[in-house]
Amino acid sequence: MTDDTTRGDVRLSGIGKTYGSFTAVHPLDLTIPEGSFFALLGASGCGKTTTLRMIAGLEDPTTGTVHLGEQDVTGLPPYKRPVNTVFQSYALFPHLDIYENVAFGLRRRGVKSVKKQVGEMLDLVQLGDKAKHKPHQLSGGQQQRVAVARALINHPRVLLLDEPLGALDLKLRRQMQLELKRIQTEVGITFVHVTHDQEEAMTMADQVAVMNAGRVEQLGAPADLYENPQTTFVANFLGSSNLIEAEIAASSGGTLALKAGDGKLSLPAARCSAPTGTGDKVLVGIRPEKISLAHADDAREITEGRNRLTGRVAATSFIGVSTQYVIDSPVCEGLEVYVQNVERDGRLAPGAEVVLHWNPDHTFGLDAAQDIDAGVETVETDAAEGAAA
Amino acid sequence: MAAITWIRRHLVVLAGLLTLGFLILPNLVVLVFSFNKPKGRFNYSWQEFDTHAWQDPCGVADLCGSLALSLQIALWATIGATVLGTLIAFALVRYRFRARGAINSLIFLPMAMPEVVMAASLLTLFLNMGAQLGFWTILIAHIMFCLSFVVTAVKARVMSMDPRLEEAARDLYAGPVQTFVRVTLPIAAPGIAAGALLAFALSFDDFIITNFTAGSTVTFPMFVWGSAQRGTPVQINVIGTAMFAVAVTCVLVGMLLGNRRTQKSA
């Protein structure tokens, strides 16, 4: 345990939180490596904010412990933890100016001369000229940067960010994502970032923990999560996936031969998180952008060894950089395919018979016992998110 | 046509000035008549300019004594009602406890009840308890009816306060006491100040409840009422004008400070 590499890690062991009969967070174990940018990703109410607040000390865990490196901080109040938070609505003190807001933490710890540090910190977030302003005189993006400065000036072991970009408009959000990433690289402090925006989590974080209904569904690097989802929730919540019900027909040399309706597909056994016995049911997953489309007339030109399905174009929508097709296949209705607009085939209009084909290595297999639609973002939940933010 | 356009353009200003006049005129009368030299005992008609009342504001027996008593009661009632009211407001907003709903509505009862009914009931209560009527009974009564106003003012402020601000303070190394002193109190301060000012004003010029609970003690409003039966000394107008001037000065200073602060930070 005294291994040097784990000295500054945040370790959550069996940490859980229940309110009466409602379980906000099921006991979970999580290790956040020192110096990493870590994202807790999930829809609202999945327990990600509760988990963050338990690290901050603003919420007492019902079970389990929180360690910062070797120190057990579970019983410590927030003001005794070397952890600082950037709150969702920034929570800047309205009666203090920007300078005093940033200096707050230093003054409470009895630091006498704060001027130099506050000045440097305001420069880091490029707000040196706003020191004497009150928070309400600043724009949303500026307030956000003050909130970051106010937390970072204390050199916390861990910086916790609770949906820090939720209140900003899209363009500013993109800008602040890069800004936060730059600051994190510059200061080298562990950042734990809570967000419901999968794109935000993937662009910023080194490691993402996808949470659902109080549990961590999967943990990994963004690309790993995206390419290799282990559950239907992750497959649908992170980007979108086509999930096709199939049955394992045979297994040979690390490759599974699958039967989906009357179609035959193959899947590397290593990319299947479900039991791989012959006759087992699996969900075959493939990302929409990995699929190529060919008109049925050109079917013979498709290289051997690729997974293929036949179908009919049900709808198309032109996005600009790409075209999104919805294909109805006898095997599965409503398959999504994204095709880059390099050479558009004019024949691929609604009603056209097509062949979908893709490299089998891009296929992933999931346990068919799960809800196939878990994590699919509907319009209703999106609107609720917007209202909540 | 030109006149109509002019009126249309300045209608809001005109209406505002007329309203202001309506509000200020009584105060002006008080001011003007404080320089009067009445013929008889009543200061109801203008005779001639004179400053004798201003030179000797305490020249009437018992006047300054009653004024001092009223100020004293108003001060203590304000302190008592503000401290209690602030605590009650925080408790009602922050905590869930039994009878919270009942207390929430009962606290408004003194505001809703006709004052004279409340005054009579208080007297009955005090007499049954065998309490000695005087300073303490007045003070208790004043704290009681000021309380609901303070609670209302502070509650509104505390309710609109983002609980995350206190969490942020705790997160930034402020313990419970520091959090309250550095964050909670300054943010709630405007509500507390409004409640305190209201309490002072209400207590200082209360007549009905005071009259019932005072026994033989005489406060300033009671003195004015009593003397109005036998004749009104000019000194009453002097005290009235002075109080008005103090209040206006306080408001002006407050506004100036506020302006300067916004200019500095802008």
C-alpha cells in the first residue's frame, strides 16, 4: 500500500450513500490517480454529484471510506480537507469583490500576505483587471474562471468540479473546456469533473467513469470506453450504437461466428463481454460511423471477410460533413449509419436497397440479458436536463 | 396641441411630484409650525416666526423625559426583536421540525390582529399575572409585535440565499463560526437591517399597545396624546422635525455610500 505511485491518489472504498429508502450511490470502489483529469459521467440523478460531494466532505457517506493518499479523510469536515470545489452555479460570494473572493481560502487559513498569490492566480485565469469588480458585474465565463481561481489558489490535492460548464452557452463551453484542460496541465493537480455531457467528458478527461443509477458502469480512457463498451448503457450513452440481437453459432481461433436472423456476422472473442458459449445470445454492437454503405448493385465489389447486412434506406438526413442514414434491415430495424460526405452516392435515397458492411474488428459483443435501450437519450430527458441546469 | 404634448411627455414626472407633495406636506406643516409663536395653548394657527421652541426643546415639563423613555424602549425592543426574529427566521427556513408550519403562520398573527384587541388582551394577561405595569411590560409588548416584522424581512432574505454559498465557504477552510460571520451574516444583513429599522420605527411611535400596557409610565406618543387634550406645546413640532431630519439624513447618507460604492466598482 505504501507504493510511491499511489501516494496522492483519491481512493474511495465501498463508499455509498442512502437517503431513507433511496440509494443515491451503491457502495463503490474507485481510485483516481494523482495528477489525472478524471470525469464522472452520467445522466442527472445517477449519483455522480453525490459521489463528488462525499469527496469534498459536504455529504457524509452512509458506508465506506475516502482516502487522500494515505490519509483517511472520511470523518473530516470540508474545511479540514485539502480539497476544493468549483460549484455548479459558481457560488461566488456576492458581497465580496473578485479579489476577496479569490483570497477567501488563504485568509481563512491565516495567510498574512495574499496579494502576490491572488495577483498571480487572477493572471492565470486572465482576470487581473477585474480584481475590484463584484461577481454580478462579470459574465458567466468570467465568473466561472473566478470560481476556478478561488479554488486553485489553495493548491488543493484535488480539485472537484461540479458541472462547471453547465450554465455556459455552447461556444463558451468549448472554449472553457480547452481552458480548463490547459490549467490542469499547467498546475498538475488532480481534477475530478462531474458532467452529464459525454462529449465534454471525452474531450477533457484522461479517465472517465460512466455512472448509472448509483453504480459505476464502466471505467476507462475515453477512446477505450467508446471503442469497447461493456454494457448497453455505455454503448448508448457515449455516442450512439447499433445493437443487433444475435446468437453464437460457432467459435474458432478467437473469432465468434454469429447468426443474426439469416445474416452471418463475426466478432473477435476478445471484444465480447458476454458469455461466449455456442448458442448463447449476445447483442452485436457497431458504431454508426464504422459502417460503410454500398448500393445493392455494387454488392459484389465489397471485400471478402467484412461483416455485411442487407437493408433498405428508410430515411436520410444531410448534416454537412456527413450524411446520416436510417436503414431498415430484416435483421434489425432502424440501423444508423453515418457516412462522410466525400463521394456521395446519389442512388442512396429512401427506398434504395443497400448493403451495410464493416470491419469485424470494430464489432463488440454485449450480454443480451440487458435492456437494449439503456442510456438512450430521449428528447424528454434532454429537456429535463436543460431545465435542471 | 403643444400643451397636450408637453403634458403627455411629463405626465409621469407630474404625477410623481404630486404624490411626493402629498407625502411631504404634513411634514412641512410640522416643520413650519415648529417656528410658530402661538397665542393660546394650542399650536393650530400661524401667528409669527419665533425660535424659542428650538432654543429650549425640553422647556415643557416631562417632554424630554418621555422622549428619552421612548428612545430607550425603541432601542431595546429593536435589539430584542432583531436578535430573536433573526434566529426564528433562520430556524424556519433552514430546519424541518415539528410545529414548523404552525409557527410559520402563528408568527404573523400580531401583524393581522387589530392592535387594540391585542392591547386589551395583553393588559388582561399582564394583570392576571400580577405584573407591575411600566417599562418592562411595554418592552415585552413591543418586542412581541415587532417580532413578526423582523421575521418576515429576514426570512425573505434567507430564503433567497443560495445554500451553496455556505458550502463554498466551508469548502474554503471556513469553520462553522467563520462561515456564519464571513458569509451568512453579511449576505443576510440587508434583511436584518430592514427588519431592525422597521422595528425601531414601529416601537417608537406606537401608541395603542403602549397606552394599555404602560400603567403610569408615559412614552413620547402618549405625552403628545395627553398634551393634545390640554394644549399642544411647540416643542412637540421641534422633536417631530428633528426625528424627521435624522431619518432623512440616514437615508441620504446610505444612498450616497451606496452610489459611491457602485461607482468605485464600476
